[in-house]
Amino acid sequence: MTGVTGVTGAPAPRRTQVVVVGGGQAGLSASWFLCRDGVDHVVLEAVTAGHEWASTRWDSFTLVTPNWQCRLPGYAYDGPDPDGFMTRDEVVAWLAGYPRTFGPPLRERTRVTRLSQDGAGGFLVAAEGPDGPELWQAEHVVLATGGYHRPVVPSWAPSLDPGLPDGLVQLHSAQYRRPDALPPGAVLVVGTGQSGAQIAEDLHLAGRSVHLAVGSAPRVARRHRGRDVMTWLAQMGVYERPVGTTPGGVPAREKTNHYVTGRGGGRDVDLRAFARDGMVLHGRVTGGAGRTVQVTPTVGAALDAADAVYASINRDVDAWIEAQGIDAPSAAPYEPVWRPAAEHTELDLHEAGVTSVVWAVGYRADWSWVDVGVFTGGGRPSHTRGVTGVPGLYLLGLPWLHTWGSGRFLGVAVDAEHVTACITGTDRRPVPGGRTATAGR
């Protein structure tokens, strides 16, 4: 990306103490603390505050975390259904109300194009705003753009051609909206993370013929022993464990989240039940061309692995209940409702009647606009709890920034408080409404 520094006629720098890049829940949370502490700053948002909740979620999307977990600094869900799950539009409306509660210095439709150091211990932030180029000079910069920047589609995807008169429709999960927006015919969904599993269910419930390529994502029970499992996990402190102390350590940042759904009041996502009811499951997709997609014969192993995680989490909850002496109803262990009788190594799109493919294989981070040396050899930003090795540069909103809760509404307040305290040098103070207090839930 190209910045505006060093270009003839470039604007004079606007000076502020802190530039926050990104106006989603992470950037707004940082702004809340900076406003509280009287710190001069600006929040630069490329589109509109929280826009990705509307632009990258499908029509039937619901949160997979209970509404009570929706907590930002000074702002928490206070609706009638704390144990329910907000729909996409409800989340958008809830998040839209947040800036109105404290008036952040938010500049929307201002896309940052380059971040560099100014040679004097500070930073230059070049941007394109509604009125043209802007240049900001700041002592501190908080990168709150998340880690999901570029939708991933395999490089060989354009070579797929089952011989349809209008061609094969292909889209990323971020572009999927509803079943009837796809052409008639079967749909291949690739990936079983949270998006892929839920989109497959959306299509299945609409009566569409669905082929689902199963990946390595684990699953979790929606409810166990009388409560939502995520409520149990919050009480157990799982969301607050630092990444370095979790099984697998820092590499856990790369793990796929467990699939489950909040749809219809919340329920398990059971791929075996989908298969029993007519969905066709395939192993991991490895390539393809023309009318053929190559897959691995790993459906049975993937389902067994997902079920093992499901059972392990339930056992952890059982142990907690026993240790705490909690009176909770018993629960029968899960019994598989389907197993693959045979597996194959390719899918003929023409023979299967597939007219569209939904790629739910994730995103790639894009930090190409950051001209500051804070990246590992793999292109990932290097940091400890959001604090990089470059003085004055911070990160917020990344999955597993510090804990499992970091990438969720539940944990962003604590992360934002830590980062802004590093900026101001102040002690942490109680946060009304937005802390992750979970005791007694």
C-alpha cells in the first residue's frame, strides 16, 4: 500500500497523542479508556464503526456465545434474554449504541494506508479520508484491526468447471447471505469451523442438497448439566487463562474455534446428524480441477476427533461441578448417530449436481501497510499481551491476544484496559459495566 509521506503536496501532520486504527469493538474499547483518562486521541475507521458485523455475516447468523458475555467497557448487554443469543442485526444495533454512550473521537470512512516511524520516537499514520489524504503524527498507535483481513480461497479454485451453462458460483463464507441467493442445485461447503458448520446447517434446513468437506475443527456441547457450556467455562476461568499457560502454549493462537450454534435458542452442531439426515460428508479438500475435487478419506477420523474434544470439555465441567459441590442434573454421554460406511478420495461436481461452492476456510492477516519491524518470520505481529517490541506500538482485538476471551466481547475490555494503561502509565481502575465478572452466572 502507498502512504502519503514524502509526496509533494502531502498534508501537514495532524498531531495527537494516540492513533487507534480500527473502529470495531476493540478500537472503541481502547477509546473508552483513553476518553476516561483524558488522553488526546483519534480512532480511524475505514468504513463505519462495527461494520464487519453486518458486512461479513449471513442473514441467519447468531452469536455462539450467550448474550451476557457481551460486555464492553462501560457498556453491557441489558436485554431480556441474557442466556440467549443475539442475531446478526441485534448485534449490529447493540454495537451501534456503544459510541453514543461516550462520544469517541471517531473518524469513519478514513482508511489507513501506511504506518511508519517518524524518526523521533513516534509514528506517522497516512490515511485516505472523505476529503482526501490525511497524515497523523502520534506518540502511540494501537492496531485494532483484528486478524481476519483477507478471505482465503484456494489458488486452484478458478480451475473448477463442472460444465454448467452459467458457470460454477464460488464465494467465500464472508459473502454468503442466504440459501436462495445461490443458484438451484447442490452446494459444496468447504470447511467446518464455526462459519462452515453453521452455513452448512443453514442450507440443510432450507432443504438444499449439501456436500460438506469436513476439516479438523473441534466441537463443543451447547448445554451440559443444566447450563450453557460457555457459562460453565467462564465460571471455571477458562476464558481468562493466559495463552502461555494453556495446553499447547502460544501455538494455540492458530487453533480453530469449536463449532456450535446459537440458532433457535442454541443447540449442538452435530455433523453426524446432518449426514444421517441426508447431508453428504467428505474429508478435507486437497485440490481440484475441471469437474473433480480431490478429498482425503478422513471423515470418520475427523468426526471422532471432534467428538473427543466435546467429551473432554464435558468431563472438565463434570470435574468442576464435583469439586465445587454444585447441585446439577446428570447428563448422558453423547452416542454417535452416524458413521461413514465408506469414504472416497474425489467428488465429481457434475455428477453430484453441485452448482455453487462456499469456501469457509478462513482468513489471512494483511499487515502490508505496517512499515514497522514487529513481525515474525511468518508475518505475524510479535507481542506480549498486545505490547510489541517497538515502544509505543500496541495490538488489540486479535484472537488469543492474551487469553481465549481476547477475541470475544467477553475479554476485550481487560485487554484494552491493559494496553491503554501501558500508554498512560496509570494503575488499573474498576470498569463499570464492562468487566468480565462471571461469578455466580
